Amino acid sequence: MKDRFHRYYFGEMGPEEAEEYRLWLIEHEDDPELEKIMAEAFAEISELGTAAPDARRGGRKWLVPLAAVLLLCLCLPLSFLLGRKSGKDVLEPVVAELTRSKGQLESVEWIEKRVPVGTTDTLLLSDGSQLFLNSGSRITYPKDFVSSRREIFIDGEVYARVAHDPEHPFLIRSGDSRVQVLGTTFNFKAYGEDRCVECLLMEGSVKMTIDSEKGPREVLMKPGNIVQYDRRSGKVSIGDFQPATFRSFLDGKSLHFYNLTMEDIASELERRFGVRIVVMDRKLSHTRFFAIFNNNESLDRILQAMSAGGRMSVRRVDGDYRLYSTK
């Protein structure tokens, strides 16, 4: 890991490899080894001040102030780390990233926003796109879009109305999944702790790309498509729903479970209601359910309805909900 970081740090990667590694840094910001490497890099700045690294790239000698190079490499992971330690729901920019736009280096301020459990929130991006964020979500986005593509990072669920701009594709990244759109309305759910990644398309078109252990998979979606990716099995399934009757979490606090495991359903209910729900056995954890709740039902009512089929029972123990398989 250290050798690859140093190759990036000293500009020894080509543009495409450097971009992929920059995204890798963002997605692996929790890695303690990476944090150690970053700390060593800052120690190097302290020792060298603004000395410039001397490297060979494309047969030419180039010099860039050390602090600027490090800023270019590390600002996004650092903003993640500082945000996580601040305890704030919204993190004002602490570090800027340098990015190249139209041949010029421009400063990009990244902002992180977190939505507390049990609440929802909205966000208007600089391009006019509207994002509606569900409980427990985290989004990292630039204050202004300055590059050829509009790129944000999501851990959670977002209902998006993306401003139409064919010349600047809109890209949502979430771990091993990403959604690229030109202008559309869709619901994308990709919580880091959940087994299932899900995208439902209401209007327009999106390309969903999944980087699984079985290799990359691209799905071009049309309105009415629902794509689900099982992170454990690597399976990608494509189904249909009725966009005209679909109600997102914004509308009456609706919930939809399209063939989801009870493990993921329990996680979603925990985020919605802020209580602990424990699935007590593996069989029930892997059991799949199809259920829709559109009338702001209580947690007790939801669990009662889901247990009516006789596949599970529910008990309250010390304020927690415990779910048991009955078949």
C-alpha cells in the first residue's frame, strides 16, 4: 500500500490510474494502515517545509510544492476523517482539493453532511439538483461542480431529482456501486452495513455499474426498472415496479421492501425508528420478504403485519425487538 501511495504522491501514475487511486483513497478512508501512511506524509511536510519533490514524468522533470501535492492527494480522505471525529451533522469545508478543469488547477471545497437516525433531510446542489436523504445517510459533495462531471459520494439512501446537463454527467459513488445519469428521478439505496444495494428509476435513464468479485457489471436502466445487487452472493437482479404508484420515504414516511432479507429490513427499521432490532437466528435473517407500507405505520404495526404470514414471531425484551423464525 505504501509503495502505491508514494507513486501517486510523487506523480508517477498516469492520469487514469491516478484518478482511480484517488477514488480508492476516498473509499478506504477507514483503513488504519492508510491513516498511518497519511500521518507519515504530514510528518514529511513538517520536516521538508515547502521543498519540492523532484520526479520524472513523461520524460520531463517537473517541480510542484510539496504541500500542494499532498493536498491534492489527501484532502478528501482527511475531510472524511475530520468530519467523523467532529460529531457534527454538517461539516463545513476544512480542506480544499485541487482539481484540473479546462487546463487549470482549481480549488474544490468538499462538504460532508450526515442525517441523524430517525430523521430525513434535503439538499440543493450547486447545479440545481435536489437530493432527499433518508435516515442515517451520509453524503460528501463539492460546494461547486468545476470538473467535466458532477460527482458525489453516498453512504445511505437518496431520492434524487438531477438537473439535466448532458455535457456534465452526474455520478453517485457508493463503495462498489455507482450510478451515472444525465438528468432523471430515481431512488438509490446503498448503506454500508446493508447486504443489498438497490436502485429504482422513475424518470429518464441511468447506468448502474457494480464492481463485484465476479467482475464489473453494467446495467442500463429504463423507467420502471428496479436493480438489486447482493453484495455477498454477487448476484444482480433486474425487476419492474410501477413508478406511478411508487411512494418514496419522503411521502408519508413510506417503506418498500422488494424481496429483501429480514437482515436488511431490520437495519432499515432500526434507522427509521431509532430502536434496536435483533434477528435471533440465521434462517430468519436470510428469509426474504415483499412488503410495502405507505401510511406512516408504527413499528409495532409493521412487525405485526410481517409476522402475520407465520414466518416469524416478535418479542420485546428490555426495550429491544427480537425476531424469531417460526418455520
